[in-house]
Amino acid sequence: MEYLFPSFIDQYIDELAKKGRKDSTIQRYMYDLNDFAYWLHKARSTTEYINWKSITKDELDLFFHVLSEERKYNVRTIRRIHSVLKQVYQYRKSLGQSELSPIQEIIPPELHSGPLQESEWVDQNEQRQLLSTLSSKNGLSEQQLEMFSFYKERNEFIVRLFLHYGLTLHEVQQLSMNDLRFERNEIHIQEDNRIILLKENDKQLAYTYFKAIPEPVRPRFYSQDPFFVSFDFKRKTFHWSYDDDEPKRMSPIAIQKMVRMEVKRAKLRKGISAQTLRNTFILTTLLHGESSDELVQRIGYTTPLSMNRYKNTIDSITEKQKQRLLAGIL
């Protein structure tokens, strides 16, 4: 997939060779850069040339989220990839260019991950404020008000899947119609074949959103059609992909942007993301007494070791912080 590279990558690799870097090091750099380029094109759903000056912090955040939460890369590997991208940025900066400049804002994980910081979860007041705003018309523009009824339940259901069920961004984005079993209040997560049991009010929320989609572009029952469909504000309806002959699936970046915009509308602090909401679910569930072994199976982790950071967080936070977290399911 090297054709995805901008031309300056070849120049950068030549510079590494001139500096005497080992062939194995150069091959590793090429692998990491190729992997990032391929992911970027897939995330943007394009095979066209991408100007790396257009890469955003949101995209880089999502890329490192994928490395950590979906691919389960270890911290050293993630730090290495971060270093490769940062060195490319520094190389371009030395030439007066700005490719990959948002990498400066991305902080790589520490080698020895300590407890989560308080900014990495939301307390019960923030949860209530966010959920209340999602179902209200507060802060909406005239254009948004006109189309709010189409996507209101969609956005709220997505947030609830993160906050009350602990689904990952990837799991939510990949949901298809045959994963939603309305008659049994179930969601099927295909990757690890696990079943999520929905509360009745959340099932109703999902079904209301589904019925709000105009029938010509509505996902078809018991099909691979995406459940979460992208909304087209210009045409005032949901997107249809003529290439795939199905509704257009919301991208991870679109979901991430939606969460950020709803957080802003709720007048909450910056930085609250899908991962922040999932962290909240895990911490709250542990505080309610569920064992880490049970929770590992429930949220699809492959090893109990994945829970260590959350258990360390529970052990390190104050009683006051615990109380602020214990909102229960709203």
C-alpha cells in the first residue's frame, strides 16, 4: 500500500539512511508509517491521495485509541509508533512544513500506567447533565432544530451504549441490523460473540431512532445494513451509499465528533470522549461490587490483566470521588 504515502515520506526515509540508521530500523519505520497511512485512508473511506497537512487531532486520537483498545498493542509499541509519527512531524517542521503537527498534542501512554486521572471519567452530575442535554433542544441552531427529531435518539443511544454498557467505539460503529434483536432486548457483539442485554427504555430508544429513519433509506431488518447511519444535513435526510447499496455507516470519526459536540452543548469540560464514558462504566460497575473476572467477560477483554488499571484507580481514589461516581444507571 505504499502508493498511499505522500512523496515526502520517501525523502524522509532517505534522510534516515544517510544518517546511518540500520536497515531493520528503516524497515520498522516503513511498516509503522504504512500502517498509519492505510488506517487513515480506511478511516476516511477513500483511496484518493490525502494531504497529511489535513490530519486532525481527532484522527490521531482515534488512531491511538484503535492501537490501544482494539488491537491491544502494548505500551512500548504504542510509544514507538507515536515516536515515529512525531519524528516525521519534526522532519517536516525543519523544512517549514506542517504535516502531522497535531501529534504535538498527543501524549503517549506512560510505560507504567498508573491509575486513571479524574479527568478520564465523568461524575454523576456530568452524566446527568449530558443525558439531559441529549434529549433537549438546548444550544441547537435553527438548522439543527429542524432535523433534531431524526437523530436525537440515535445520539442518545450511542452515548448510553458507552456509558451504561461499556461498549467500545469500534463495537458501536460496527453494529449492524442483524446485531440488534429488538424482540429479545439484545445486542450481539460479533467479534467475540457476546450478548448485551438492553434495558427496556434503551431498547425503546433504539427502536424510536430506527423508525425515525425514512423508509427508503432505513436499514433493513436481519441484514448487514449498518444500524448507526450518517445524517446528511444538506439533504435533510440520512445518507445512502450507492456503492454498497445500503445506508451509509457512521464512521468512528463521526461518532467521536458527535460525542464532542454533545459534550460542548451540555457545557461540560473538554476532553470527554467515548473512552471517558466507557471508563466511567467500568469504574462504576466495579464500585457496585461486580468482580473484575465477571466484568472482563461482560465487556470483552481478553485477559483479567486489562482490569489492573481500573482496580488501581478504585484503590487510589477518595471516598468523595467514589460517591461522585456512583450514579447508578439513569
